[in-house]
Amino acid sequence: MLLLLSQLLSCAWFQPEEEKSARELAEEGAEAFKDKDYSKAIESFEKLKEWYPFSQYAVLAELKLGDAHYHKKEYEEAIFAYKEFENLHPKNEAVPYVVYQTGLCYFDRLQTIDRDQTMVREALLTFERLIRTYPASPYAKKAEEHIKVCYKNLAEHEFYVGRFYYKTKHYKAALERFKAVLTSYPDMGIHRKAIEYIRLCQAKLDDAILDTD
């Protein structure tokens, strides 16, 4: 009798939770997302993807996974989810939004001008692809504003590095940086300063040539 009771309790203890339907998981995830409980939303959407990969709700889950990770500032996970969505559903009407969000995952991590600019370049490439591929999308217009910020960051970074080389008396390297500001970023509002430093660098290089004669 005790053995039978033990077996019954054991079965009850290890019985898996009842699987929810695809719709229930979708609603559960959406509700959690609305309440800003993004961890719970991710859990629900992950289950939906795993249990019902061919459900009509699976596409929604794939999209909202990216959004949930984005709001948690888990940018690499969000990028993975967004790119996976784009690869699986290239014709889906949400793709322009997905590309825009991918760009934001880079854009939101922009560094100051004295730091590495990898995120700026990735954001720029993504936003430019959005405009090139989906020019009529409302997200293309939003991307244009972010692109301006990206170019300004890159221009100021180039100028910053140029000034560093100038201060450390690497005038040739500085000259190339200031020239790059003019050729690559002519409309970013620092071309006058770049021209002035080009003149200063050229003068220093000319003086060095005279000193060797």
C-alpha cells in the first residue's frame, strides 16, 4: 500500500505542466510585454516558437522576441532575433521595421568620439540599407535622422584623432585625418576647423623639410 502511494506521488510530482495552446502563449507573451515584464514575454514567446513552430502565432513570437530583448537592452540577442526574422520572412510587411530596429540596436550603443566607432558604422550601414531597400517606408524617414547623427559622430571622431596626432607631432598622420574630414564628411559643420588644421600641419611639414636642408 505504501509502495503504491509512493508511486502515485512520484508520478504526480514529475508530471510535466500542461502545455498551453499557441494562442494562449501568444496572449500571455503579449500581456507580459504590455506590462513591461520582458523576461516573462521572452519565456512565453520562446515556448511558442519551440512548441508550435508552424502556428500562425509563431511569426508574431519571432518578431516580439526581438522587441523584448531590445527593451531589456540585450542588444546582441535582439539583433539575432531580428536578423533571423528577416531571413525567415524576407517578404513580410514587418521587415522594414525589423531592419530599423536592428539599426537601433547599434545606434543605442554609440560611443563618445574618443572611443571605438564600430557601433556607429554598423548603425550607419543598417540604416542606409533600410533607405536603399525600402525608400517608401516610414521607417526610412526615421533612419535619415539617425544617419545624420552617425555621420556627425564619425566626422568628430576623425577630427579628434587628427588633433591627437597633431598634438603628438605626427603631422603627416594628422594631415590625412583632417583631409578625410573634408572629403568624407564635408557637411558636418567642422570643415573650417579641419581646413585650419590642414594649414597648420602643412606648415609643420614644410618646416621639417627646411630643417633637413
